[in-house]
Amino acid sequence: MAYSFKTRGVCASTINFELNDGIVSNVSFIGGCNGNLKAISKLIEGMEAQKVISLLKGNKCGFKNTSCTDQLTIALEQALSKQSGN
């Protein structure tokens, strides 16, 4: 299932991704540090969402309380919750 998440407090404005049977694919960030975010998207392609969350949750960018990757974990948690009906 395809998801689009509006970020808060980071340079990227939106994160688009697919989540099927708990597996993350086709992640793309709109805005943000283009090269780094493309690399992260490639690294997590086909990874279990829970693994991505455990690796990246709480990651901060400079003085900010969050980061693009931390926002991705929030998006994944919300998507997992929707899929499980919570």
C-alpha cells in the first residue's frame, strides 16, 4: 500500500513510500538533502519496517529535535498502525 507523509520540523516536506506485509519499498523524500536521502532510501529498500524503525528512530539533525529519517520512522509507525487497524 502506498503512503504519503507530511513531515514536521525538517527540510524534506513529504515522504512517499510503500509498505506491504511489513516490508518498506519505493521510499522517496520531497526536499531535504537529496543525495543522502536517496542513499538511505536505497539502503532500506526491502527491509522490514520494524527494523528501519529500530535503526533510525530518534535520529536528530543538527540542533533540531528530529530528522528526515526520524520522520520516516513516525510515518512507518503510523502506516503499520493503520494496517493493523489500530
